[in-house]
Amino acid sequence: MFGAGAFDGLAREVDRLGVKRVLVLSTPRQRPLAEAVSQRLGARAVGIFDQAVMHVPVETAVAARAAALDLAADSCVAIGGGSTIGLGKALALPADVLAAAGGVASAAGAISTIFAIPTTFSGSEMTPIFGLTANGQKKTGRDARVLPKTVIYDPLLLARLPPAVAGPSGMNAIAHCAEALYAEDANPITSLMAEEGMRALAASLPRVVGSEAEARGEALAEALYGAWLAGSCLGAVGMSLHHKLCHTLGGTFNLPHAETHTIVLPHALRYNRDAAPEAMARMTHALSAAGPGTADPPARLYDLARALGAPLGLRQIGLAAESLDRAAELALRNPYYNPRPLEPAAIRQLLQDAWEGRRPSLA
């Protein structure tokens, strides 16, 4: 469901799918949005669980499932960004998957119907990908059962999205588009979607961050469109080095998700640039359609992040210099497919450049 005011159709959609007892999920800061959901659902809403946090710690997933069991919930509405939607997915995970991640083996509290109302541009709502963090390790997987049954995109809900959140969130979505273009299982349809998603996001994000009132509303709608395309690509094809690095940095060092993607993306693209010329050509085309700038995608996306006021170096978001060696070591374990072979020294240099916040060079 897409469009200004789409949020008002939530109760009808809940009734259409025949669920009766809805648990509302949010982060602590977004409790007011959860209360707005509960108000719209009336007696259908049986409670609010407002403890969603980034990277979905397995302890939080277990607590949410216990709340769902106590309230006899048969569904959930996740309103917020990727952290909250990720928690909603954890409620739908099979018991053996949760147990393997360090949670309880019981299926108690599992639900089968998720409604997602994204308030950022993460794209998680369009993917069967889930992530859980336990003992400093973030594990991801795919399971069709975690896909939301309904997604509501309403730009009015993003009207107060702070620029400091909007910029990195949109860059995170652009990362999904970028890696979809050189995925091992890329196909013509997802490549079209990825290119258009990158164009829409790159064109709209400066206006989301810098515009006021009506102009910002139009930009938010275009950015949500781009995020939908990005999430659809993320759910359809595999990802590569960039996502592996970000999962490692986020899960092990508890770095903020969107900001980590923002910082690492230009450097991961610089690493893969010469090994994926067709993908780079499509990125150049998408980014040129968004406005003037350098034709080199890694540098262009670095410049975009800077224009959005986003952090540019891992040291800015809390990664200690002495953690870089361990991050490189972990990133080389169980590697994802990547168009360029993973070279330990080059990966370590990539992380050094990302830590310092250097602009990727053409050399």
C-alpha cells in the first residue's frame, strides 16, 4: 500500500487478512508511533513491545516472542526502521533457527502474519532476509516465512524524519542497489530495478535532507519508491563484499547500521570497480540522471554522503583503530560471492581508508 495517507488503511488490511490479536513493535524512541498504530487498531491491538534495537540481539527476539505468547498475539505490526522490522521477522522464525542463533528452542510466541510500516529507507520490509546477533556475531539467513504480508509506505509518517537519520538510511538503500548490479545471480529485471532505485534515491535524498514542507514531501515519496526498489533487489539476489563487511562491523562492534553502510559503500565499490565494469557503467548512468557530478561511482557516492551531512569515517561512529585487524580477519571468514577475489592486504587497506574517511581515488 503506497501513498500519502496509506497508514489510515491499516485496520482494513488487518481485517482483510483475518487476524484478531495484534502486537505492535517499535523502538523506545518510536513509542508514540506504536501508540498511533494501537489507536487505529482499537481492540485488535493487544499490546506494545517497544524494545527493538539494532542488529536484533537474540535476547530481544526471545523477549518479544514471550510477550507475543503472553498476549496470545496472532500477528504483529512493526512500525519503524530496519531494527523494528527485523524484530518482527524474528517473531516469525522457526524454532530451530532461533535456537541455532542462541535463543530458545521452543516455537512458543512465533506468529505467521507480519505487517510492516517503514519509517526509514532500509528496505528490510521487502526481503526474506533476517539477522540475529548473539555473542558478538551477527548471523543472517533467508526464510520466506519472515516476509511481511502487507507493507504500508506512507510518506506522511516520515515528515519529521531527521536529516541525520534520512541521509544514511538512504545510502544504505543505495548499497542494496549497487551490489544487486554485480550479484552472482543478477538478472535483467533486478538490474533495471536496481538502476532505477539508485537514480530515485540519489535524486531525492538531497531534497529530503535540505527541503521544507511540500517539496520535502515529494522527495520523501520518491525516496520511499527508491527504497522499495532497493529492498526488492536485496530480497531477490545475493549480496557481496560490502554487505559482508557491514554485517561484520555492525554485529561484532555494534556500529550503527545505516551509518556503517554509508561509510563502507564507496570503498567497497572502489575495491570492485575494475572487476565489474558493466555494473559500474549502470551506476554511472543512474547517478548522472540524478544530477551533475563525477562519473566515477565510488567517488560520486562518497560526495553524495558528504552532501547529505553523513559520517564519512568509521572512526566517527566509534570503531577503534585497533579493531581494524580483527574486522579484516572476520570479513574474510565465510566470504560472500564477490566479483573480485578477496585479498587480505587489500581488504585491510579498504577498512583503513573507510576508517580514515578518505575519498576513493581513481588510481
